[in-house]
Amino acid sequence: MKKFFPVAAILIFVAGVFAPLSSLFMRITPESFAQVMSSPQFSNALWNSISTGLIATIIALTLALTAAWSLERTAIRGKNFFTVIFGVPMLIPSISHSFGLVALFGANGWLTNLFALDVNIYGAIGIVAGSVMYAFPVAFFIFMSVLHCEDGAPYLAAKVLGVPRSRQFLDLTLPYLKRTIISTFFAIFSMIVTDYGVPLMIGGKTLTLSVLMYNKAVAMMDYSTGSVLGMILIVPALIAFLADVLNPAPKQNDFAKNIRLAEKKSGADKIILAFCVILSLLIVAPIATFCVMTFAAKYPFDMSFTLYHVMRTIHRGALDNWLNSLIIALVSSIVGTSFSFALAYFSTRANGLAAKIIHLLSILPMTIPGIALGLGYVIFFHDASIYGTLMILAAVNVMHFFSSPYLMMRNTLEKISANVEAVGKVLGVPRRFIIRDVILPKVRFTLCEMFAYFFVNAMMTISAVSYLAPPAPKPLALMITQFEAQRLMESAAAVSILILLTNLALKIFMTRLQKKLIAR
Amino acid sequence: MDVQLKLQAREISKAYDNNQVLRRVNFAVHDGEFFSILGSSGCGKTTLLQILIGLLDADDGQIFKDGIDITTFEPARRGMGIVFQNYALFDNMNVFRNVSYALQFHGVETDSATRKANQMLEIVGLKNFASKMPAELSGGQQQRVAIARALALEPDIILFDEPLSALDASTRLDIRRELKNIQRTLGTTMIYVTHDQEEAFALSDRVMILERGIVNQIGSPEEIITAPANDYVQTFVIDNLRTKFDSLRKFLT
């Protein structure tokens, strides 16, 4: 059993990640590589991806850091409210963000008409704005959690020594966040560059690498060019991964408990509150526009209430596809949570090479963009019986989203003393009972978070699944691209809302469950 | 008086990568004895303890208990209990269940398990705390639960891995007294790992001084104080104890 488990896990990674990727790379020939590299379309897309990606990353990080600092280090009111609002964009597909922007600032956008604006949202500006909305919450929660864990003692010392607050931020907070800023920068850049949802919807004539790959592989079935582009899109994620591995977090002193900083009211609180309110409005506005659009007779010209668009969306199969998505999300969550728990448990509790290999394999999926993995699955599993079923979509989701929940669980398990198992061994309690009766109850909170992570992402992803999904049955999120292509914007809005509501319901359920678990 | 050997370690060696942690360690513990392994941090005492109970395998050497070679026995078959510094309680279970939990895996009937757990809680003075959760207890009380849990399976040897290090001075003194009482009442052999000279000398029938994986001296506290085997024992044990004693004497005389 001890040997069987790591061997089985390695085989799953081989089948679920390495074999599909290898088949992707094997499609690349020197000729196809040279052809892609020399095409003006490629160099144009590369420049667009890098420039919009860099600008969006810098803006998203600046906003996220300011927002996280505002909620962690000041005494403004409504912190819980802002935390929830800032997290809402994580519950909808990336394409919906740009969709919301179009609804507000597009040719017939509400704000465009209201203020007679002369802005062209289609193109680089739209890609940057949509990408910022898409990436902001991810960076925000990273900064929140790191700031939350910061030791307050140096700040107390600085205060006693008379160091001004602005210098405390420059000399203490920023150096403390340096590592996080670097690794988040690469992670967010990679996330933006590999996403095709935002640029597909709002990019106009500004072509990015991800959209080029989508057009080639999905629309034109040109897997050879798609493979070259897929390989290139792995590079930023690989850099993000290496930045993290080569720049490991320093070990915290476990003998000293961190001092929490007391939140103190200051004159700047009003400015900070205003910033949070404006940011919340910017986040809520596109989502609110979906709602209006879904129920308005002819947005933005005839705003009278109607259920026509909802009914049309249902007639075109939204409910069936919603059920498909629920099945995919539930299977991905159950299988993904169980598998990532098992591997995190093994890698934290076992010693030696096997544990190290399992850990490395578990964090590697972080480096693979969904669109590359999805195309790899198309090539590798094309003749397999699982191809064209919902189960392959669940499988690709499990592998694609595996690393983050794995790291969540590993982090939790590392905090549980291995002496618990040692005591079990000495007392003659079989390990499976220690896991069932002691470990699982201790990690239930994290299990809920992992489940929610898999569910929400499986519900809204359009990256890997876009290549794999058969015409029917397909996941709900893909109906947004379908409706967008058919210019049925109201139906695309209705689908976005349905995904948002489903994810919101799951989040509320999980939060309640977690509260109950804490109360116990 | 005829002393019976309870546990014997012969030529125990252990290395992690190129770091030799234990070098041919030999010692014997008598039945009903309170035996301490004393040494500074990193001297190999915890590694030795884990080898004795079977949580780690030695590279070389053998362990005998009651004359039987138990070197390859699983930890649960060695008839020993262990108490860790960080208690390692099952903190989702109440005090009673922590103590009774393992009994079900040894074929003990529910009634007997209940009786046994209550008896052990009474011994450690926690009978009225049975329904409390570990988080509701003080550090000293949590350590008592860990001791009761170890006692419940009636091991004839209990190993303690720096069990009092995380506790305040007054609780340490209380638990020290209780450990001696338990040892006298139940006759359990106790092997106690510590870096605290005073603790080792106050509790033990005999003390083994370990330095970088090598046994320096084994003897009663009196023997060690009157005839330290070498400079290390003189400095690490006697000089340290004398410094503590001198600093206290200023206030007592």
C-alpha cells in the first residue's frame, strides 16, 4: 500500500497532465514553429499580449494592494462588506467581465449613451480594463492573507522609536511584501496573458496570443499552430512558478505568536473609504448591468421589464447545460478535493523521494494554462471512450485547478503535529482511523474551501473545456461565447447571472457550513 | 536487592544523511525505574526515544524488553506509551474520549473502556474534566490528559519527550510530583528525555548524559555529582546546577 499509493498518483499525473502535454508538444514541428514565429500575426499578438498584460498586471496589483492594505490596516467601516464585494468578480467567467464593460461603455453601452461618451472600449483599453477586473480579486485575497499574517511587533517598535507612518509603510510593509509582490506579479501576468475570455469579447482588432490560439485550434482546427502557441503560453506560467520556487518564503518563527496590529482611526480614513466605495461601484456596475440587460426589453433603449430573454435562454438549453455544469462541478469538487487531500497528506507525512516527487507533481499544474492543457487533452484523448463526455471535462478541471487546493491542504496539514500519528501508532490505532477520527475533523474547514474552489472554478471556466466540450452536452459557461457569437447579448448576460447565482449560493452554503464547524 | 532489567539498548547508531546522530549507544533500564536521558539540544536524545518506541528505525543495534528482542516490533506491540512535549492530543475529542479512544482497537468492551478511562483520569486528577475539550484546558491539564491516555493501555514503560518544557514553573513542579506518584503507585518504568539538569536530577533514579550521540555517563544523581565522568559532565551538569544553586542561595541565606 505504501508503494502503491505514490505509484498510482504518479500514473494519474502522467495520464492527466504529462501525456496530454507531450502529445501537444509532439504536434510541433520545426516547420510549424518557424511558420508561427515568422508570421506578422504572431508578432503582433505577442506584443499585444505582453503590453496589455503588463499594464493590466501593474494596475491590478496596485489596486489590490491598496484595497488589501485599506481593509487590513485602517479602521474604516464596512470591511466585511467590501471584502465580499471585492471577491464577487471571482464568481463569474472572465468573458463576463469584458461583457459587462461592453454593456456599459460599448457602442450601445448605457454610460456611453447617458453621457454621450466618445470612448472606444474595443481594443487594448478594453482588454486592460477587463483583465484588471478579472485579476484584481485574486491579487486582493493574496495580499489580504499575507498582510493579515504580518507580525505587528516591528510596527510597535517603530512607533515607539518615532518612525512616521508613511516610512513604516515604505521601510516595513513594502520589504515584507516584496516576495509576495514579485510572485503575485508573475502569477497575475500569466493568468491575464493566458486568458482568452476577456480579449475575445472586447479585444476588437487587437489580437492576443490566447485569442490567436483559440481561433486557430477551436475555430480552424489547426492543432499544429495551436500547439506552438500553447507551448509559448506556458512560458509566463513557468516563469511564475520558477519565481516562486527560487524565492521561497522564509520560515516563520513558530515559538512566538504574532502581535496583531491595533486598528486606529486616522484622518486618512475618509479618503480610504472613498477609494473602497469607488472600487466597489466599479466592480458592481458591470454585474448590475447584466441584471438590467437580462430583464430589459431592449437594453439600453427600452428598459421595460420582460422575461423574454430568460425564456429564450432556457429554450436554447441553458437549464440542461446548467445541470451539466452542476454535474461537472460536483464531480470535479468531490474527486479533486479527495485527490488533493490524499496527495497533500502523503507529501506532508511521508519522507523521502516519493513525497518530494508527489509534491513537485502536485504544484506543476500551476504552470500549465488551461487552454494548453485542454488542447493537449483533445489530441491525447481523441480516440478514448471518455472523449466527448462530461467526465473528461471534470477530469481536465481536476488537473487544471489541482495545485491551489493541494497547497491549501498542505499548508493546513503542516500545522498539525506529526506526533498525532505517532501517538496513534504507539496506541495501536490504525492510520485510517487516525485520518478519519482526528485529521479529517481538524481539516474540515480547509476541505470546504477546497471544495468551493474546485466548484466555483469548474462552474465558470471556459479555458480548458472550450476545446473539449462537445456541441451537446456542454457546460453552461460556454454558452456565453456561443451567445456572444450569435450577438444574443441578453442571453449571454442571463447565463453570466445564472453562473454568478450558482457560485454565490455555493459560497453562502460553504460559509455557513464553515461557521457551524467553527462553532462546534 | 535483585534488579530486573526492563529495557536494554545495545549498540544503537543512527545517522541522517552524513550527520551521525547516535554512536553505538548502550544502556539498560531497570524495572520500575525512573530513568532520564539528559543532554543539550541536538544531542540525539529525541531520536533515541523514537528508536526505543519504534517510530524510527536505528541503522544499527538492538533493543530488548524483558529479554525479548523488540527491534523490529511495531510501536503498538512494544507495550510502551509516549508523552510528547506538544501533548499531541486529539483536539476534536473531549478529554474522556482522548483517553478511551485507543481502547476500542484493543478489543476492550465499552464498559471496561469507560471504567479504565475514568480510573486514569482520576489518577491524573482530571475526573471532573472528562467532558471538556482540550482547548478548554490549561497546558498542565492537557499534559495530564496525554499522560492518562498513555496510561490507559497499561504500558509497562512510558517514554516522555521533554513533557514539561512548554509549561510554567509552578505547573512543572506539580506535574513532576504527580509523575513520581504515578510511578510509585503503578510501578511503571519511566524514561524521561530532558535538557533540564535540575528536572532530571530531581525526578530520576538514574540519569544518562548524552553528548552529540555519545553516552558520557550513566549513574544516580549522587554518583554523577560526586564523580563526574569527564569535563563535559562537569560543565554541562554540575557547573550549571551549581550556578543555579548559587543564585538561589543569595536569597535563601
